[in-house]
Amino acid sequence: MFPHVSGALLIAASIATDHLMTFRGKFADSLVVEQLDKLSVSFLVDDLEIRRGGVAANICFGLGKLGLSPVLVGAVGEDFGDYRSWLERHGVDCDHVHVSDSKHTARFVCTTDETMAQFASFYPGAMSEARLIELAPIVKAVGEPSYVLIGADDPDGMLRHTDECRQRGYAFIADPSQQLAFGSGELIQQLVDGATILFSNEYESHLIESKTGWSAAEVLERVGTQVTTLGAAGVRITRQGEDPIVVQACKNVNAVEPTGVGDAFRAAFLAATAWGLGLERSAQVGCTLAAYVVETVGTQEYSFTSQQFVARLAESYGAEAAAEVAPHLG
């Protein structure tokens, strides 16, 4: 069994919005190779989709959909009002979000043409102020945390939160994900060492080993449990001195768009630990929620009833799994 989650769940990571546009043509037709040093072009786009995103917000949304009340920890701009309302309606505690008085909420702006070529920009904005957030006042307000998940965010903010967890004795979950590609080996070592849980996908697990210089066994010596998502192959859970646990992905998944799938898995995995379920069952719950996200365009656009969720869990993992989970979904 995994340690039961009885206190608050603090989710510290990025909060952002995605502005996605589609150009019904080819960028290449408007580019003159000999003139790229004088590039100045514009494209008339056909549509604009504004999607809610960010690692912390995605995970909190998933936890809220499963009946928990996670605490969102991150930095936003004054333009966060509508997004805040959306999250609060889905059970997320947004009372401790830092609001910048000078910067907008982080934003990803991307235009995609008919060949899937993209022009994109990422504006970190208020995310850079995550380094100003101290966890202790939040803990004083919400109670001792079962876990603080520290996901991709402003690197200095991630370091501050990790160090504070060590100093104050808060159990923390390392989920460095997107920052692994840009972070130094020293940074990654500091973010991972001492984590109760380390989340990553399979590529990221190898990147952690490569950049830190640690072997897979040495990584396990430094964390309590390593949870590695394997895409369509499911998830693998490893612990020092224990046999690995491998859980297959959900059956009959109609994959549409993968963005946010890992965040959904993490949310449901943590929800199941909060219900007192074991590692294998928690991974099955995680894979089930992930299936809903991969079948939907957008990271927070999925929906289901309790009955639908339980039925889907039963289809992939059996009646016993469904019977254990059903009471926790009301």
C-alpha cells in the first residue's frame, strides 16, 4: 500500500493559457529563402481557440473532477479572473495564487498551417514570479500537506519550493517534465533528490539519468517511488528492492490529441492515493482519466459521470477494481 493522503494537496507549477490558430495554407508559400534575414509576413487565420492550460491548473482540474479540493500554487496576471472562476467551479482552491501587478498570465501563442508546420511563441509573464511564493503561509492556512507536487514552472521557483519542502519536512513530489530539456544536471539533481514520488515519462526518465549522471538504480536510491508513464503502453512503477508494477493503458482508446494526458494521469493517481488505494489501483485510475483527456481536444475539456468512469475502469481493469473505486466517486 502507498501512504494514505489525509492532508492538503498543494500543486505548485505553471498556470497558462494557449491561443491556437489555424492557417489554411502553407507557410512555405509565403517565405522567400533569400530574404529570410528581412522576414516580415502575416497570415490570415481561420479560427482562434483559447484553451486553459498549465501543469498545475491541469492537475488541479483533474483532482477536482474526482472530488478532491487541491490547492493551486502558482503565479498569474490580473487577467486570471475568468480562469480562476472556472477552476473554482471545479473544486480547486485558488485562494493562494500569486497575482502579479505588472505581468500577464503565461501564454502560448501558436499558428499551425495545413502541413502541421508551426510558428509559436511562449510568454512566461507572471510565471517568473513563482519564485516569490513561500509555502509556509499557505500551509498555515490550509493545514499540513500530505504532498507538495512541484511541477514545471519558473526554475528558481521550483528550486525554492523544493528547498522549502526539505527544510520544513513537507513530503514533495518531483515532476520536472518540460524543464528537463533546459535544466542543468545540477538543477535536476536538486529537484529530484529526496522526493517521495518522481513522475516522468519514459524519455524523461532517461534524460534525468543522462543529465544527472545517476544510473536508474541511483535515481531509485534518492526517491521513494518512481512512476514512469509509457504512453500507449501504460505505466511502470518502481521502488528500491521491490518488483516493478506495470499497468497497461486503458482499452479502446480513440486517441485525438495528447496534450495534458500526463497531467490527468498524475491527478487521478494522487486522487486514488487520497482514497487509500494501492499503487497498482492508483495507476489504473490514472490511466482511466488519461484516456478521457487523449480523446478530447484541450486539457480541461473532458467530462464524464461517476457511472461512466466506473464502467470504463471495469472494462479495462475488471469488476474488482471498479468496486474499490466506485464508493469514492459518490
